[in-house]
Amino acid sequence: MNPQKIYMLRLKHHKDLKLSIKEYMLEHSIQTGAILSAVGSLSHMKVRVADGKSTRQSDEARELISLSGTLSDGHIHAHIAAI
């Protein structure tokens, strides 16, 4: 049985969420994992919608109320809810 590690990441203001997670994965040699939860605030967001092609973006301040997903080989597949 392989031991599982739990990592916690806290971002400073105006940091790119996705890029910061990717950098953290590289720094800590994380090849696979899961995002279990996240909360906080966003000053800008750009997300791909369910059709897999379209994107939406907002420059309004948003409250991040949920983030979950998978991490594999430097890729992030995440689901986000922000109001």
C-alpha cells in the first residue's frame, strides 16, 4: 500500500489559480492527485463551459465557493463554482 500525502496550497493575491497549481505540482513532483476543496476570492476568471469549446470570463470580483477535480501529468481537470 502506498502512503498518500495531503498537500495544502495558499495563494497570495492576484496569483493565477491554474498556473499556481501546475507550478506546485512541479515543485513537489506530484504526478497524480485530486483537488478536494478550495475557497477564497477571485479577481478574474476564465472557464471553459460544458460544451468543451466555449469559454466565459469575468473581471468582476467573485467568491470561490467550490473547487474540485483531478490532477495528472501536469494537467488539471477541475470544476469550479464562484458567485
